[in-house]
Amino acid sequence: MIDTILETCHEYSNFYVNYLNKRWDNISPMEYGIVLVVIAFIGWLLMRNGMRKV
């Protein structure tokens, strides 16, 4: 039972890793810009929330 669950999780993770790798290899400049903006926004939120806790 556990082996089946682990195998299923492994297959799903392999599928999504392969999908994301293929998607990243064919990313457009607009999509790359969106990724950078999202990363910058998340970093800004983390830095902003980090200053409040001190």
C-alpha cells in the first residue's frame, strides 16, 4: 500500500518537474518578465514583513 502511494507521488513529481522544465525552456520574454516581477514582489513582501517583527 505504501509502495503504491510512494510510486504514485514519484510519478506525479516526475511529470510536473518535466513539464516545468519544458515550459521554462520555451518561456517567452513577456513570461520571463512576469516571473521576475513576481519574484521581486515576493522578496519585497518578505523584507517588509521581516522589519515589522524586529
